[in-house]
Amino acid sequence: MRRVGVATYPGAVLVIRADLVDEIMVHARAEHPHEACGMIAGAEGGDRPERFFRMTNAAKPTGDALAEEREQAQRELVLGEAHAEYQGERRSSLTYYTWDVKERLRAQREMDARDEWACVIYHSHTRSPAYPSQVDIDVASGPANDPRIHYVIVSTRPDAEPRVAGHDLRSFRIVDGVVTEEQVEVVETYMFAHTGADDVPDSV
Ligand SMILES: [Zn+2]
């Protein structure tokens, strides 16, 4: 596995606009009881989520039985024996999400063309708390391993705990199998938020 030399983020924080938090929650509630997933792009080299990408959970049933059977077989192959089931049930969009490959590539091309990157990757848990599952940790620690990514997880389960702006929303860095939770600061606008040295004006 690739080592990046960074495992913990003391004082790490996600600063995110309130309207983007709202978009995540609207999407998560619309998809419930299925898991919702998406990304928020920011300027390359920066740490500010700006542009929302609502993505399709490719594990969600489409009504095409043959395609679903194929997708389920592929899912079990990718997840391996250890993760093929969750609490005695075959993995489905109720307990799992995966990108639609074509849609993910299209979004990546769009971001590349605008010098953006996927600064936030979000998904929802509809039965479990807003904490990375072992599948989430394994996926984030695979070829996608990147210490800069903010992994936002929201929970829409009935007993969800309001943590951030009234929602069960948490943010994590996941690097080489190590999960570090970070603070979430919700702001109306980035204009007054201090997220790094770049924001310090040149003159006073
Ligand atoms: Zn998850």
C-alpha cells in the first residue's frame, strides 16, 4: 500500500458553506432508505468545497433484473467475502454505495477541465451511525488513498444524533486504514472564514 507519511490531523477542520450542508441533507433524505453519494469540488490546491455533484448510487435497483444481477455479482466480487454481507443480509444500496463509473468519469473530466478536485466525498448511512464502515475505510485506503480528502458521512437513521447544524453529519480523514475525525465548521460564506494562510490579506 502507498505510504504518504501522514496519519493524523491534529486540529484538522472542514469549513463548509451552510447551503452545501443543506444540499447533502436534501439528497440523503430523498434517497433514504438507500444510501446517497456525491462529491463537492473545490479549486485544485485549495481546501474549499464549492461545486456540488449529486451522484447516482449504482447499487440502487434500476428495475432491470438482469443488470441488477450482474451488478450484485460484481459488487460481491469487489467487496470480497468479508464484506459481501452486512448483518446477515446481502449488500445492497441500503447498506452500501458505489459510483456509477461513467458518471464518475464525466464528473472527473469536468473537474479536470476547471482545475478542480473532489475536496469532499460524501455519502449517507441510513441504518447506522455517521461513522466510516470497514468498507468505507478499505475503499478510502485503496487506490483512492489521499490524505487531503474530507470524507463526510451523514446518517438518516431514525435515531440520528443532531451534531452539526441540527444534522447527524461528521467529517473524517481516512489514510492507510487510519480514521481521524475532524471538526466541521459551517459558515454562511467563505468570505470571513479563516481556513489557511492564503486568506490573510496582504495589507491591512
Ligand atoms: Zn459508509
